[in-house]
Amino acid sequence: MIVLTSLLFIACTQEKTAYVNNTELIQSYEKMKNAKKEFERRNEKLSKRLDSVANNFQQQVVKYQQGFEGMKQNEREKEEERLINLRQKIEEQQQQESSALEIESKEKANQLIEEVRKKVEKYGEENNYTYIFGSNESANILYAKRGKDITLEVIEYVNQ
């Protein structure tokens, strides 16, 4: 009877633990996949628009070069100054818009990572886990007993 009571006590006090591959979980999260596609689409659209602006600028440079011989010195200087200022303005615009999109993308990714973290927390509570550890390429978990990886279960759960 004492042995049975001891075993029951040990079974009740053992902590339920598992781990999830963080990278696989985040990459498999449908909202993250959709956000990634959306930002790739927006980045491609931005690139096309900026390429169009750059092509327009290049055409202005070619036009200047073609008419260079027939221009007076002060006309050349004014046109060169205009083109230099325009180039700087275009470069600043490209930098600002690319940076803004990158910042927005990172903010969205962080928001979705937090969302996944909360869903994993809820999964752990619903399934009576004491701990759910995260693992990634840096090998936070160097060894885990077979059956402790619940990544696929959690992926299904967070994508519901």
C-alpha cells in the first residue's frame, strides 16, 4: 500500500514538459505566411515604382547629355545642379520608403510572434503542461526524450 501511494504521489507531482521548434512553428503559422506574402508583394510593387522613377531620371540624364553641346555654360550648370538635386531626392525617397516598409514588416512579425506565444501558452494550460520549451537553430535543447516534441500539434493548434 505504501508503494502504491508513493507511486501515485510521484505520478501526481511529476511535471509535464515538452518542447516546440520555434522556427518551424513561426514559419508554419498561416498568418505569418500570409503576412510574408503580403510584404513581398508590397516590396515588389515598391521596387517597380522606384525603378520607374529611376528610369525616368536616367532618361533626363540622357536628354541632358544629348543636348549638352548646344547649351550655354550657365544652362549646363543649372541643369547639372537640377539633376544632382533630383538624384539626391530620389535616393532619399527610396531609402525612406524601403525603411518604412521594413519597419512595418518587422513590427507585424513581432506582433504575430507574440500572438503565437500567447496561443502556445493557452495550449499549455489546456493540456496541463508545466513547461513547454522552445528550440531553434541555436540548439536551446540539446537532448529531448522521444515524444517530447509537440511542434506539429502546436502548429495545428495555433492555425485553428
